[in-house]
Amino acid sequence: MKQDVNVLDTFDINGFQHDLISWFETEQRDLPWRINKDPYRVWVSEIMLQQTRVEAVKPFYKNFMGKFPTLEALAEAHEDEVLKAWEGLGYYSRARNLHSAVKEVKERYGGKVPDTPKEIGKLKGVGPYTQGAILSIAYGIPEPAVDGNVMRVMSRILSIWDDIAKPKTRQLFENIIREVISKDNPSYFNQGLMELGALICIPKNPACLLCPVRSHCRAFHEGVQKELPVKSKAKEPKVVSIVAGVFRTKDGRYIINKRPKTGLLANMWEFPNVEVQEGISNHKQQLAYYMREAFGLEVSVDEYAATVQHSFTHRTWEIFVFFGTAEGTIQESDTLKILTPEQFEQYTFSRSHKTIFEDCIERASLL
DNA sequence: CACGCGTGGCA
DNA sequence: TTGCCAAGCGT
């Protein structure tokens, strides 16, 4: 523990705090979650901002707060409504965990967001970063909120060469922040570090000449700001081939089904599809076989429609899409629906499957 | 600890 | 066009 903070032995903590907070006071962006310090509003913003850019979050946040303006409103909503409001933002378990945690706060804490690390850290979806962010921003409690920005900024300021991709490194920075955080204004200190990381101390080509704390920056003085932070690379995403069917019924509706409730894109709707087995080249045959085995449906797989590429951080989908038709009466269920194109609006899809609809529905209707 | 989990912007 | 991310968390 003491070893962690040896890097601070000759560091001007007070000067750094002052220069950082002064800069944040005048230069902070006007953002919808900075209107007040309502812990619920701060909480929602912190969840949405996980691994997501400010510009992407803004419209979702405004819409979400319009629909669920208070903790009680969100607690009383149905999960489907919450997920619908999250549609397109990504990382959907964030929405489910937030909803679940908000309900717990309502029931266990009478609707007041807890203000201790112990209690708040137990809430679903609230990890070390979010815990510190809510405590410092909403309650003014001097807890570290170490995210990617903070690790990048502080590794440059203190010239720390530990690999920030390693989980252990986050703890090193938490120990450092505990020493350097402003006890008078932990909210602006933490937000200032993140704002600096977003606007000035950016990953590539940091704007050091505009930086309010460059006089405190060891990497700048050593001329190594572009080599920090050290971050090892993730391995290559694997390519998964998928064959999917846009099946139309006689009355012009389309078959969709619901994904499993765990794993990738849990609970989202999609066109029926199956991973292409190694060594199988007849995609149409495999899809027809799958429809029979999975849904008990006899379908005709007709013409090739398109190949849709969709990349995740950890995997790439290569989706071969075919048009087809389904005969006879089909039994709808909780996980199988037959929709007119207009009805698609009411169901939640991932971006990749939306792409398929937009590309294919129109064309299928012309066949 | 390593991995799974989305999306859109930008060089 | 392709690669690299951006205010992490759960398991």
C-alpha cells in the first residue's frame, strides 16, 4: 500500500488539485446530467456512460429521464419499457441491472440511494468506478472513481508505466487517488480528471499546450506523453458465420424469435438463425433443418438476400441472409412472433438485426 | 483473472 | 475501409 504511493513523494498535491478544479469550474461542458446532483440522475448517467461516448449518451439520457424522471417511476416500470428505452445504446444488461437495483433501493432503502460504499457497492451494476462516481458527485464523499480516463491522465501525470489493461492496475490508481483527491471538492476533482481525459489528455496526440496541469505532468516534462498509458492489446475477435432467414407468411408477415435470456444480446428479438457448422456448405439446407428442429416449422428457403457483417469487441458475425416462406398455421408464443413490418417498432432488436430488417424487409415485400 | 457483453465516431 | 476505441461490470 505504502509502496503504491511512493510516486507521490515529490508531487505537489495541493497545486494539482487547485489547477485541476479551477479548470473544471470554467471549462466543464454543459451536459444534461449536470443540471443538479440528484443521486438518481447521477446514477443513470454513470451507467449509460460506461464504455460509451458522451455524444452517444446525450439523446438516450434525455429520453430516459423524460420517461422515468424519478427513481420511483423507474422502479414501477416494466422491464420491457426500460429495455425499449435502452434500445440502440448497447450493453443491455446495464439496463436490466439498473432496473433491478432501482427496485431494490425503493424497497430496501425507501427510495433513497445509499451513501456508503458498502451499501451502494452491493447494488447490481454498480462496480468500483460507479460507486465512487455516485458517492463523490452526488454526495461529495471523497472516494476514487477510476475509469479509463483517470488511468490515462494519472499515468501521464505521474509517469506510471503499469499496463492499464490489467485489472490490478486499477487498484494502484485507486490508492493513488485516495492520496491526491481533494477532500473539499471530490466531485469536481473526479469529474475534472475525467473531463480532462475527454477533452485535453486524449489517447492520441494529447493537447498538452492547452493543459491546465502540464506543469505537474512528468510525462510532459520527459516528452513521453504519447507513449503513455501502456495498454496491452486485446486478442483478435473470432469470426462466426451465421445463416439467417427472413421468412414471409402468405399474409405478408414475418417470423421473428427471441434470443435466450442469458448471453450475447440476451432477450433481444431477431430473425431465426443458426451458427454455420464447420464444414457445412449448404446454408439453405442447414437453415431449413434448423427451422424444423428448433421450431417444428416446415419452411422453404428460397433466394439469397445479402451478407451482413457485424463486429463486436470480441467477435465478428458474418450473417448470410436468405428469403423464404412458411406454410400453414404457425403457433405464436412468448419467444416466437409473426409480425407485420409496422409491428417491428414494438420489439427490441440489436443494431445488427435492425440492419437486416432495413435491408431485407423492403426487398422481400417486392418478391 | 480472462472473458463476454454493443454501438458509433473517427483517423 | 478497417481498426481502435469510450465515464465498466458480472461471472
